[in-house]
Amino acid sequence: MEVTSPIAKKHARIEIVPLIDIMFFLLASFMMVSLSQTTMKGMKVDLPVGSSGQTQSKKDYVSFSVDRDGYVYWDKEKIDYPDITTKLRGVSPEAKIFVRGDREALHGNVTRLLDHIRSTGFTKIAFEIKS
């Protein structure tokens, strides 16, 4: 004679909802950390403030900086104005150019840099500002 239990036999199951919650939390955390680890290629300058700034992705770009004394920097390397055209010849024509002018830099120095950049055929030029 077979004796059966009055308690129904339960099968073990894995609760999936808490696992999904944890995975979404980890995904969001890794995304936030990876977005905050951007590197700055240019020199440290005091950027002017503007309200019309847009965030740009910086995958294929070149960064120029003009400091308050009028010196021009390619990423963090100080260069002279005649060297700008020779440096830009080795860059893809589709690259974006980011110009970072110090708030105290003279307008003429930034315009001179812009003229050198445009003379090499680059048209995708953006100015970096604090927003």
C-alpha cells in the first residue's frame, strides 16, 4: 500500500524578476561609469559660458586650444601657426575640429587659428564652451 502525503509536492523554481532587476541595475551602473570616463585632449583653458551649446561625440576629432597669451596647442602640444597646416594634412578631411579658446584670449588669435584651419579644407569646425 502506498502512502501519500496530504501536502502537495512543490517543484523548485528560480525567481527571475529579481535577477532581471539586478542585471538592469548593473547595466545602468556600467553605462554611467563609462560615460563619465571621457578624456580631454586639449590644454586647460577657461572656456566662455554659453546657453546654445550642444553635446558632441568626440570619436574622430582634432582639438585646438588658444590660451590667453595667444599660444596655440594641438591637443596638449604647443605649435606655431605655420605648423597647423602641416599637421592637418595628415588628418582625415572628415574629422571634426574642436576649437577651445580661453575666455581671455584675443578674438584675433582665435580668428587667425580659424583661418589656418579653413585654408586646409576643413569645414566641420566647432567651438567648445561651458554650458
